[in-house]
Amino acid sequence: MRSAISTAAGVAGGVLLADSLRGMLGGHGGAAWGGSAFGSASAQPHSADLAAQDAADDAAQDAADDAAQDSADDAAQDAEDDAAQDAADDAAEDEADDGDYGDDGGDDMDV
């Protein structure tokens, strides 16, 4: 009886050791390793599921990046528009100031 228990413990320990080594080496329980001794069920998601999740994550990140870039572009355009309007306002004020010599409109010019 002790021999049977000892053998079972040795087999279980060997399986655990093999699974640990497989995990460290990047194995996924595929045909190269012969699968798991505890059945063929895997905790790893199917590669198609991973691809679909990656695509969804990429699309979400692209949308967030686009929104951030749009916001930055809008701010830059607003600043450019403000600068152009300020320049136009300054030019209009300068033109109005050029015609104003402080004349009060009277005909009393001293020579």
C-alpha cells in the first residue's frame, strides 16, 4: 500500500513539475508537449478569441488616439484663428489711428 501511495505521489509531483517547466518555457499544452495529464481542457483562451480581443482593443485605442488628436488640432486651430483676428483688429485700429491727428474739427489752425 505504501508503494502505491509513493508511486502516485511521485507521478503527481512529476506532472506538476512538468507543467511548471512548460509554463516557464512558454508552452501552451500543445501537441509538442503531449497535453496535460489532467485532460485536454486548457485555461488559455482560443487564439481566435485573443485575435478578436486584440482587434477590439486596437480599435478602442485608435478611437481614443483620434479623439485626443482632434482635440489638439482644434486647440491649435483656435489659437491660430485668435492670432489672425488679433492681427486684423490691430491693423484696423492702426488704420483708424493714422487718420486721427488730434484735430478737433475747428478751422483755427495756427501757423
